[in-house]
Amino acid sequence: MPTSATSVQTVPDTTQVETERAHLAAIVESSDDAIVSKTLDGIVKSWNTAAERLFGFTAAEMIGHPINRIIPAELQHEEAHILARIRQGERVERLETERIRKDGGRVHVSLIISPIRDRTGKVIGASKIAHDISRRLELDQALRDEARALETLNRVGRVVAAQLE
């Protein structure tokens, strides 16, 4: 009796796929960093809870609208540059910049932007993670200010010591 080789192809269980998607969605929603996705035209497709806290806009206010609404006028050129790199399949790592909150205030952020690809590998959008670095920048400035004050005290101390001699 001849035997024929048969190829067994496994198809992922629908329940397993749904579970994995729910797990990934929970990770995105529980992140402390803003996680946003957008089209190659800069239209917001997703906006997590941390993005709502950081920028003040709800998902309903941002999804379907241009990401440019949170980019200061003088920094609009950044978005064109970012999207050009994403279209080439490149990642943008640790871009420190400013964005605008709903209340008009500014927030300093560090951005990581990655291409989103379809099943064929074609770039169809971008995912963006925005981390608030405002506190770190404030601390850096405070350290610089303190170093300047200590330098001044050191100079004054040397002048006083020289006069006492």
C-alpha cells in the first residue's frame, strides 16, 4: 500500500487569536506612556488612556483627526520628517521634543516611532510611544542652577580668602 505524504497546516484557533489581541490591548491600555497609532497621512487611529492623561484630549477627540493638532506650529516640520522616515521603514528613536496639551500648555516628551506593517510587509502606518520627560528636564535644570550657584560661592570664597590673607 503506497503512502502519500500529506502536509498538515495549522490554523490558529480563533479564540487564541482573540485572547492574544485582548492581552496586547490590555498592555497598551495599562501603559504609563502614551501609545498612539496613525496613518501615513498623520491621522490618529488609536489613542490610549495614557495619551488622554498626558495630552488632555480624549480618544474620541483625537481618533480620525490629524496628529498635528498636538504639535506646536514651529515644530510641524518634525511630523513630515518622521512620516518620511516611517514610509522608508525606519524607526525614529528617542526624539526629544515638545507637544501641546488640550489646555494649550506644553509638555516635553521623548518619542519612539515605529512603522506598522501589513501581512505583506508593506508600511501602512506608525505607532508612537510618547514618554513625559518634563520632570527629568526640570531636575536637570535644577542641577545646572545649583552647580552655577556653587561655582559662584567658590569664586566669592576665594576672593574673600585672598583679602583675608
